[in-house]
Amino acid sequence: MADMDSLTEALSAISVSTELVEQELKPHLDTLLAVLLEKRKGAAEEIASSGILPILAQSLRVKSPLTNQVALVVAEMAREAAVRDPCIDAGLVTVLVPLLNSADEELLLHTGRAIGRICFDNTAQQDQLVQCGVIPRLVAIMRENLENDPLVNVCLLALCNLADMDTTREALVEVGVAEVLTAQLKRATDAERRHIILEVLGSLGESDVLKLQFVESGVPEALSEMIRGLQGGSDPHDLCSIKIASNLIVSLLLGDESMQKCFGEGTGVVYRDVLSWLQSSNTQLQLSGALAIANFARNASNKVRMLEDGVIEKSGPCCALTCPSAVQTAGHPAHVVDGQVYTPCVCACDMSFCFPASMQESFREAELLPTLQKMLDDPVGTVEFKFSALGLICSLANSSLMKEEMESLNLKETLNKLSGHSSTNVATQADTVLAMLSETS
């Protein structure tokens, strides 16, 4: 067990070292590492202020028996936010990046952790990492070390921290990240790993190119399989995974080509699973199912197939598609299915729905509108999911009963905020619903 006096002696010895000799430095590095692993208060700061960081950087420039140990010392030291800027100033990131090309899995683990911690929440450094070509290497490491869970986790966390950057998404287009993430999703058994992967997929899925790659690589099917495996339980982590995964599937369906691939002419695994969500006891799955059906309904031939599949009967409190047999009611085109009248609405996103009067009270009992409003107010909610939620609200707004509830919820305030959204699609959809709510009954 090392004490702080031993640390001071070790730092003094390292600082006066004239040569980077293993026999000379190793015992002192052992002392540093012991103190850091014991999480002694102030140890990392004392190391950073001692003046040895440039010496550590120099020792990492050339592969030696000390390389792994030094990388581990830096990784443990960088747990403390106060030492990260000094590490950058000493050039440690610059000398660590080339070590990602090593075949040594232990060194890759220490190096990845060190870089990730030093550059955490530092946009300038993260941008430099992307410019240095770190992204393709992270994907390659995961592909080459598929079953090394600690190492894969480090790479996933790095991608998670970088995924919101446009330059990251551009770099990932050419490196087959979809296949790697799909493989890891299928292997993910614990909630923490699942959530990291889901967060990465959610951020990267905002890119239209990557979204299509995800669909072509089987990401929606893997998400759907994961949901099937988690359904029926009550563990809050599993329920959270179901929510995130079902939201992701809805967002992946927003692209026309990706939506059609998932529909698979009515035989797609994702589409068949979505049908089962409509009758799930999980309200989140019911809602995601309704939004997914709304996306599938953008295609006319899909609507015909869904009617054949009994979507109306299965939808319960969710939604129903328009039926081609029309009558005229109260000045609006209406449709009759099994003797029941449905009032249709064609949304701005070209999703055509109709809702029977008997369902409207079910909507209220299920608190559908408050749930949709929470989704719209969620500051971290995805653009795709807000857009789909607005589409469903647009359908509901043709019902006087639902319009009254929207007024009582002061939904206009939420919509007014969204009318200035950075996404043109979301802003336009919000304006459309606002206009409908402003119309006199």
C-alpha cells in the first residue's frame, strides 16, 4: 500500500531521470499506479503538477516495456477532470493516438480509456481526434476484437461521445459501422451495454445515409429481436431499453426506402412485430406501434396490405387506416368499416388515418395526448420521433373531442415552441397542427 510520501519520492525520482530506462522508472511508475488505483484524494493533481507529464509523453513515443504501464497511469490519472487540460498541454493525446494502431489488446484498452477520459466533453479535442482518423480505427478495433467486452465498451463509449458531430457521421459512412453495431447489439446482455449501443444508433441514425445502412445491415430486425426478448418483464432497465429501441425503429422508418425494406411487402419481421405491439400491454409499445403504422401508411399499397392484415381490429386504442368505401358525414369524407363510421384526416406528412368515435374515449383513458405532449417537450427527443408524434396529433386534431383535450392541455404552447424548431419538417408539421386547432368547429 503506497502512501503520499512514497508518491512524492517517486515523482521526484522521475522528474530528475536523465534516461527513460525501464529498470530506473518502473518501480516509481508502480508507486504512481498504486496510489491512483487506491483513489487517494489529490494524487492525480499532484502528479499533473509535478512536471513529469512531458516525461510520460516522451516515454510513449517509442514502444517499450514501459508503454502499457505508462498508458495505464495516464488513463487512471485522467479520471480526474482537473488534470485533463494539463495532459493535453503536455502532448499526451498526440502521442497516445498512434498507439491505437497497436495489436496489443491490453495497450488498446489503456490507450482508449486514456484518450476518452482526457477528451471527454472537450469539443475541440474531439474534433481533432476525428480529423486524425480515430473513427475508422475505433470501428476496426471492435470488428477485430468482437468478443473482448472491456475493449469494445471503450470503443462504444468513444463513439457515443463523438456521435453527435457531423464529421464523425461522415467518417462512419465508409467503414461499415452498421454491421459492427448490429453484431454488438445481438451480443449485448446487460442493460449498460444495450443503452450505450442504442444511444450511438440514435445519434448516428440522424444521418440519412447511415439510416439506410442501418436498415440494410439488419439493425431494425436486431432491435425488434431485442424487444421480443425483453417483453413481459418489469425490470426498469429492460423497460427503458424497450422504449429507446422502439423509438429508434420508428425513426428508422421515416426514410421511404428504409420504411419499405422494413415493410417487406407485408412479410417483414419488423412490420409483423409492429402489428403485435398494437395489442401489447406495454403502453410505450402501443404508442410506438401506432407511430410505426403511421410511417408504413405513407405508401398506398402498404395501406391495402395493412387493411388485409386487420390493422383496424388490432389497433384498439391506437389508430385505424382509411377504408376505400366512403360516405359523407358532417361535411367531411368518412369511411365505413364493418358498419362503423370513421372520420379521416390526411396529415401534412401524407399519412391517412381515420378514427371511430368509439375509440376517442379510449384515447383519453389511455392518456395518449399527454404522452405525445411529453414526447414533444422532451429536450433530448429525436427530430424523427417528434415529427412522427406530430403526425399522429395531426390525425387526432380532426376530432372535436380530442381537440378539446388539446386545448385543456395547452398544446398550442408546445406547438408554438416547435414552430421555431431547427428542423424544417418539425416546424412545418407544428404549424399545420396549430392551424387546425385555430379553425372554428
